[in-house]
Amino acid sequence: MASLAEERPRAAHLADVLKALAHPSRLRIVAALCEGPQSVIGLAERLDLKQAIVSQQLRILRMSGLVAATRENGFSLYGLAEPRLRELMTCLDGCRRDATPAVAGTARGGKSESSTEYRGSANSTEYRGRKGERE
């Protein structure tokens, strides 16, 4: 199996997965769904979000193939369509700002030589490397 660094299509697919998760509400929804299927109402109450927002974010997660819906007693229950999301969420939960010295240094306002900067919304992100070049 070739490495991810050598496989553009695979890298593009994984980037799409990360884009689908790149919103705080969607991350929280997926984290809640890691514990089992839930309804929109249940998610809205648990996450203290409006039902319309939960529905909108679930639509994005469904369109990306990460979440699936099933009907039960007249209600839609949402669950993970990709079981390995549990592992990814565990990994992401371990990515804390104070986990490494380089990251902790940037949290205090400093920049390391290899620092990167992301600007834009979740739908339109512009990447800037060390010297401001676009990729």
C-alpha cells in the first residue's frame, strides 16, 4: 500500500472528510453520535443548539457520507456511517493546544518557524505557509 503522501486521490478524499468535520457544531454532533444513534431533538437538547442548526449540520455530515439516518417510530435517528470516526474523534480529542512545546509557544502569541496560518470560513479556507505563499 502506497503512503498517503504519494496518493493524491486518497489525500483529496481525506481532506473532504476533514472539511466536513471542520465546524465546532459538527465536531460536537459527531462526538455525541460516537456514543450511539440520536434524534435531532435529542442532539439539540444535549448540545444546547437549535434544532434547525443541528438539522443543517447533520445534512452536511450526511452528504459527506459520515452520518446516516434511519427511521424509528416516526423519527429519524442519526448514527455514524463511518465507524472509524470514533478513532478519529479520540485522536482529535488528544490534540490539545498544550500537547507539544511548539503549539504551546504559539498559544502565547509566538510563532515557530514552521507555523502555518489558516484564514477563512469552513467553506472557504485559505492556507498560508511560512512566507505567506498559497498552496
